[in-house]
Amino acid sequence: MAYTNVALKDKIMEMYPDVQKHNISVGLDFSEEKNAYVIKFRRDSQEMTTYLDKKDADECIDGVKCIHLGVKVGEFINNFEA
């Protein structure tokens, strides 16, 4: 399945609107070594990184929410609010 990093980032932002609501910026790059996307969430001086497997990214593009990513987004928001 072919899609761009921008398309995946847009889909993540669409599926997890709390990211924008809490003014968290998202950086996304593909790691050939890990065959996964490296996702960096940042707000002010705080930054957290997680990985999204290629298979999960493919499902995300198809509109299937990734439970792992959703949990991480929730953790990041809680950490940023603390």
C-alpha cells in the first residue's frame, strides 16, 4: 500500500483530534531499519516518541484505529497536562 508521510500524519490527526485540541505537534518519519514509522509528539519543551508498525500504519490509512497508538496519544496528553 502506497501513501505519503503527510497522508499518514493527516489521518492520525483526523483519528485522534485531541492531539490538535491540546496543541501537540506531530513529526513522522519512516525507519527502514525498524520497518515502522517513528512518531514524535511535541509541545513546548516536552517531546515523546513512539513507533507505529507498517502494518498498523496501513490499517490506520484504511480508517482502522490503532489501539497502541491511541493509548500512546492518551499517555502523551496526560503527561503534557501534568
